[in-house]
Amino acid sequence: MRTFIDQSLDEFKSELQRVLFPIFVCLFLNMMLHEELKLEALAFFNSVKNDFENLHRAEITLLETVHDVSRLSDPEIAKFLKNKFFVKMSRQAYTIFKFQIDFS
């Protein structure tokens, strides 16, 4: 996804980059829900978290406390699984994003 966004037209790049953090969080937490993916989830988190620390430092700090599935029941962590992210983007950026999702 990052490669696709990085190769997108400059006028849509910043809008499309906004979806990366919610996707990152969703992937990490959903992987942590499966005990057999715990090590891969932690490796994924550690390999990508630096990309988001400037804009999402508080959330990254909180997510760093997730080391096993039991931590997902904490209300501060569970909110990431229960609540939806709202990402504002233009119709054109959304169309480009949807096209990528539909044909991936």
C-alpha cells in the first residue's frame, strides 16, 4: 500500500497517506488477536512504527504496551478495535484508493 501511495500523483499523495496509520493499527491489533501471530505482529509493529511517530506519538506509545492478547481488553486499546477511523479525503483520492483496494 505504501508503495502504491508513494507512486501516486503528488496532488493525492498526502490525502492517501492518511489511510496508512489506521491500516497499520488495524493490522497490528488484528494480528495480536491471534496468539500464533504474536511474534509476527510485534515484528511488524516495530518495523513500521517509526513511520508514524511524528504524527501519532501518543497512539504509538499506547500501542507499544500491547505485548499479548490480554492487553487488548484494556479500554484504551480496545477503542482502536471498536471505533472506526475517519479519514477525510477528496472524491478523486477516494476513487484512486478504492481502485487500488478493488484490484489488489
